Amino acid sequence: MPYLCLLLSGAALLVNGLALLGRIPLRDSAVFSLLIGATQLALGITYVSTADVSAPGTLLGAAGMFLFGLTYVYVGLDALLGLGSKGLGWYSGLVAVFAVLLSAAWLSADPFLAVLWLCWAVLWSLFFVRMALGCEPLGPFIGWSLVLTSQVTATLPAFLGLAGYWPYHRSVAAGAAVVVVLLLVAAGRLGWRSLRGGNATAAVPEAVRTAVR
């Protein structure tokens, strides 16, 4: 079930990234986030109720499922109800800290997963800075970060896990870390170009405020 949740996260990250970039309507992505989040929470509850919680890593895996599920539900409600994003920003900051702790917890047993959690911690941190601290110009950078990293850190690993080929080697983890860093650098460059170009991406914050009208 964790792999299924990871697969769903790949789709949700991509759709939310495209929404931040103004490529799809925010209400569309909000409804999708609600559906994904609710499904992940249901899978998480089923996983906890059926898995051996005494086995190493079971509760850590369940924690990740609930963190992602609650995030997507909150993102969807925030956009649809016009909540203002402050609460979502502070929640993202809290989850970012916990994601770092999860990365450290998985480092010895599953270094590849540790790298993924570190990347997700960066993404949640960006949402914290933008929403809780009010740094709106980060919108394009966050959008491109979600689009570029979603498939590498969620969809592809989920497929590998479902197919029984989850990589445990440290060399793979190191390679993944390099790829993630390069993708984040590329996202930064694309986001900067979007801001300098003054295109629709720069107007995303206003679209967020008006999407629910």
C-alpha cells in the first residue's frame, strides 16, 4: 500500500505543480488533491489495521502515508474554501521537519527512501516559506520543482516498488540525490526566467486568491 500511495503522490505533485504554473485551473487541482488525499488516508488506515505494526518500518511507512494524505486534503480545502494558506504553510513547515527525521530514520535501512524523504522535506519547506512567511515570488520555483521532481521521486520509485525492484543500494541513493539536486537547480532557473519574463506564472498568487470566487 505505501507504493500505491507513492504512485498517487506522483500524480498529485504533478497536477499541483502545473496548477501553480497556471497550466491548469486551481479548482481542478484542488478537487484532484482532495480525491488523492482521501484515498491515501483510506489506504493508510487499511494498512495500519492489517499490517504487523511491530515489524520494523511499518509505522514509519504509515506515517508517510498519513502525512501526504493530510497534505493533499489540506491543499484541496485551502483552495476551494479560500482559507488563506497560512495554516497550510505552518503545517507544511511542521511536516518538513518530520520529513527530515524520517529521512534520518531510513538512512541505514533504506538510503534511497531517505533521499526521497529529504527531497520531499525541501518541497514542504518551500511551501512553508511561501505560504507561512509570505514569500510569494517562490510560486514559479515551487511549481517547477513539483513538476520536475514528481516523477523521479514518486512515480518511478512507486513503479519499481510495485514491480519488486525497489533499489536498496547506496550507489543508487547517491545517484538519486545528484539527480534531485540537478532538477531543483533546473527548477530554480526556470522559475527565475518565469519571473523575469513577467508571464502568467508570476500572476499565480492572484489566481490563488480569486480561484474560489
